[in-house]
Amino acid sequence: MLKVVHSTAKENQFLVSPISYSIFMTPRRRPALPTLTCPKCLQEGVLQGIIYGMPGDDFDFEMYAVGGCLIEENQPDLRCRDCGWSGLRVFLDD
């Protein structure tokens, strides 16, 4: 276990004996899903988040798409209601 020896909140730097670490991440809000445009059909407000696993009885099929039971690496997390495109949101946020 590492012990924090000194921290400076103003500079966001922490000295963890004996190495200094800086916090590089800054809080940034992602664009709201209804404001994103589908890269295939270029429609705005038609993207749904993909949920993996077995949907329950109260699952909202209008808001989310079902992605299947198996969860693997780099599976799409967005789907277009109109054209069926699916992909990763991280590429649309830029």
C-alpha cells in the first residue's frame, strides 16, 4: 500500500513516497445522446445506447437497443434506430 506524504490541491499533484504523480484527467461532459448525429444516415436524435445482457420486463426498447447476452471487448455501444448502424460512442464525441 502506498502512503501519501504530501498533496497540493492547488497544483493537483500528489507525492507518493518517493514518486510525484500529476492528475492528468480533467472533467469534461460528453455530448448528450440526442444531440449526436448518425455517421451513416446523418440523422440527429436517432442513436440509442446498446445494453448487453438479458432485458427485464421493464426494459425501455425505445431508449435502448439490446446487444445480446455476451459481453466482449470493443463491442458497439450505440445503434441507429433508422439505418441500423452500430459503433463506439468514443469516436463520435470528438
